[in-house]
Amino acid sequence: MRATALDFDRRPILVFWETTRACLLACRHCRAEAQAVPVPGELSTDEGLALIESLPAFGRPSPVLVLTGGDVLMRRDLAVLVARAGKCGVPVALAPSVTPLLTDDRLSELRALGVKVASVSLDGAAPGTHEGIRQVEGHYTEALAAIDRLRSHGFVVQMNTLVCAENVEQLPRVARIARTAGASIWELFFLVQVGRGARMSELAPDDVEDVCHFLYDASRYGFIVRTVEAPMFRRVVAWRDEDRACETGALYERLAAGLVAEVGQPTDGPKAQTKGTRDGRGIVFVSSTGDVTPAGFLPIALGNVRERSLIEIYRDDPLLRGIRAARFGGKCGRCEYRDLCGGSRARAYAASGDPLAEDPACAYVPA
């Protein structure tokens, strides 16, 4: 990307639109606390089209529009929205739920409209773990089949995995599944205790550090590795790229040994995310009712697209400007990696009520 494309003060890389909170699943970690029917006041078709048509005003290249939910397939007007994005030159990625709505006919239609990337969630290497989180019997097999179906329709597949205390030991086996299933991207969502996820257990900081080192190793097996709400992964990537001596713990040793046992020795160079995005910096989120927040896991409404332009909110909101300027408290504010990493603003807010506070999941202590 050109240098101008990385001017996060002017434009985000990703615009997430929670098209609806309706979903046929009721996952234990759902930040949206999705329900079976849409909530009152969700953006209409015309309002959604207006939002899409506003995105080119950010400038070239246009942000990628990630259509999510709830379940984006619950929007009956999805094809209309995707078609308009194509006419506006706005790239679209989809984050559908694995339900009976994920049909071959629907996938053929969306692929023909130009959607290239879609994600599927797999939250464990065994049915009991994944289905314990997704709360649908048989969902593990359905998720694996969905990856195959997406690839057969020509989609680039991103496999999403929650990282929490109850599934962390299975990550080497999940990495093997990502490789054998042909996923191009493995994106790991480190639990933030918001929504239904408030009742689940996050990892301790030292364990987060160990998992980040493991993910660097995993990125050498042919797929891109990215993290959500664990930007300290970029610091670890920088250290490992520099061959810096790093202290790791017992969890890393188990995960690293398990990775080699599952998929053998690595044969590729690392493919680890290094862009310095974070909640509100290169990323912005629009809720189903039009509220704009820094990210999906950071529920602070900054305005509504029914009343103000998304471009105006993103560029001018004081909180977003503070996030982009790395005006953080605690050790995040003192850290030499505050621009590359900056900590999870969502976790800081969930833990302290201050989105600019330090991220309690980071084990690193700056000098």
C-alpha cells in the first residue's frame, strides 16, 4: 500500500457494519448479544445504501467494508447492499454465521457480485469445545463443511478463532485444521469481557505473551496470522523478526511443541500482521442502529450515521483523535511500542471504564 493509504487520521482500512443483530446462534462470547430477530431501529435499506455511498469520500483507496452481525445473512437486502458497494468501488468482505442460511445459491450470488473474502469461525479443535461456545450440536462439522463450501465457490477464506482460557491448549490442533482446510488467513480474537463474553475467562498476561509467540511460529505454515484485541502480537513479531532473545513460559513450550507435532517443521517465512491498526485507528464500527464506535468490542457511541457523516465522526471525534495520537495512560502511554501496538482500547475500557487506560492483558513493562 502507498504511504498515503496508511494515513489513519484521514481514513480507516476497515469499516465494520453490524448489519443486523439477528442471528440463529446464541454464542457464549457474542459481543452483540445477538437474538433471533432484528432489534428495533436497525438501518433500513436506503440508510444502508447511503452509508455505503459515503465511503468513497474517505479517499482512495476506499476502506474495505466488512459486513457482519449478528448474522449478515439475516439481511434480506444483502445482495442489494453488496451490489451498490461494487458500483461505488467499495471492496466487501463477509462475516456470516454458519447456519442453514449459508446455502450454495446464496454464496454463488454473493461471489458473482464481487465478494472475494468471507470468514468462518472455528473455536476449538474438538466438537465439544467449539459447540460448547457456539451452543449448537453438530456445529463443528458444519463449520468445517462451510470452509470447504466457501473455497469451492472461489472465496478467500479467513478462519476466525476465539482465544480464551478454555480453548487455548487446542490452538496447535486448530492451526493444523486451518492449514489442511486451506484457510488463507487465521484471525484470532482474544476474549474481551463484553456482551455475553463477560461471563468467560480471559488469559493471564503471561499466557497472552506466550500465545503471541506461538502465533508467530504458526504464521510460518502458509497462512497469514492476525489478531483482534491483542495488538501486542505486533511487538512480538518485531522482536522475533529481529531475532531478539525473548523469555517465554510453559504455555508457549507446550503450544510450540504441539504445533510441530501437528504440522511438522515450518517451511515458509512468517506471515504475521504488522500494520499498526487498533480500535479507532484504521478501524471503525457502525452498529445495526447506526451508532459509530471505535470498534465492535468498544461500545462507546461517538455519533450516529443518521445524523452525522461517518467521515466526519472518524476524522474529528476527540476520543478517536486521542487513540490515534496514542494519548494513553499507564504503561501503554510510556511504552516505546505505543504506536505499533497501543494496547487493546476495548479491554482497557472493559477493565477500567477508561478507553485510554493501559491494557491489563499486556505482560510487557516498558523501561
